[in-house]
Amino acid sequence: MLGRIVLSKRSKDEAEKPFWISFSDLMTALMVLFLVVMAISLLSVTQKLRDVQMEEAERADAIDRIVSSLQEAAAKHGDVSVTGSRDRVVIEFGEAARFASNDHRIGTPGAERLRRFAPEILNMAESEDGRRWFKRVVVEGFTDPRGTYLHNLHLSLMRAESVVCNLLAPGGAELTDAQKQAVRRLFLVGGFSSNSTRTTDEESRRVELRLDFRTVRERPEAPALLDVPLGQCRI
């Protein structure tokens, strides 16, 4: 007689155990891999945040050094002041750079003072801190509150243009050719009408040089077209 072949339950369990053990190990490995990837990602994000914070601190320190340097230079040039914070640094030239009522022409004393102080700004722009963080000089013209808005807007723009024209014009305390090229590259004209009046009308009729700085993530702009002929001012 043929004997019966009986498959015990124990044999079946033993055959299945290797499969379930390998699946469990795979899940564990995947979980460990996921945790490793998350840890690396968190470390990367944290490091980038620290780098940004460190660069922000370097930028703030550099602007403080630039302002301190310009303030020391301003003390040697008479009635010139350098004020403001890290976000807005302003250079003013006192009574010499004020304008007559409804007139855009800057007087000779103001033009001379601007020309004598401009090299201080250009030297700052070529310093280590300046090359890294300095962006441009915005020449802002202002008027007193008298007159219409559009008239004053045009007048303030012409006053700002007058400053740049005097910096680039021949005669007096003339800038070198290299300095004039730097003025063309760094100075930008802006008009601001009567948006920032002072205590008196005379004090309101003025120009200011506002210094702009790059942000941490901002890259230098493309150089200006310096091969374009300089020409002459007609204002």
C-alpha cells in the first residue's frame, strides 16, 4: 500500500518565513534611507540659512564702514553731511547746493563743492567693500511746495540733471577722464518734486545724493554703455 504523504503546518510556515523576513528588512531599510535623506536636507537648509545670515551681517558691517569713511571725508569738505541708515544713506551739500526759486541751475560754490567731494564717493566705490556691495548714486532734486505738481516734478528733474552736468563739464575742479567714466557708470538722475519739503522754502530747494547698495542675493548689473559719446548738456 502506498502511504499517505502529509504536509505538516510547520513545514509551510518555515517555507514562508524567509519571504516575510526579507520584506520587513526592505521596509526598515527604506525607512532608514528616508530618515537619512531628511536629515541631510535639513542640514542643507540650515547651512544655507546660516550662510545668508552671515552674508547679511557682512553687508551691514561693510555699509557701516562705508558710511563712517564718507563721514570722515565730509568733515574735510565744509558743509557736507552724510546721514541715514543702512537702507538709505544720503549726502547733502548745505547752502552751497541750494537753488534760487524756480531755477534749475546750481551756483558755482555748489558745483565746486560737488566736484571736490565726488572723488571721495568714487574712491569708496572702488574699495573692497564698495566693489562688493555698492550699487549706484541716485541724484535727487527737490523743490519748494509752490507751483503745480508737474512743473515742480520737471524742475526737480532738471536740478538733478544740472548736478550731473556740472560733474562732467570741463573747468573748475575738473574730474579726470577715469572719474568722469565712473560718474557715467554709477550716477543716476531722479526727480522728486516737492515730496520732501523742509522747514523753509530755501532749504527745500536742494539736491541730495542717495547711495544704493546691493542686497545679499543681488548680482552686479551689466556695465553702462561707456563708448557712447559724452555730448553736452543743454539745460
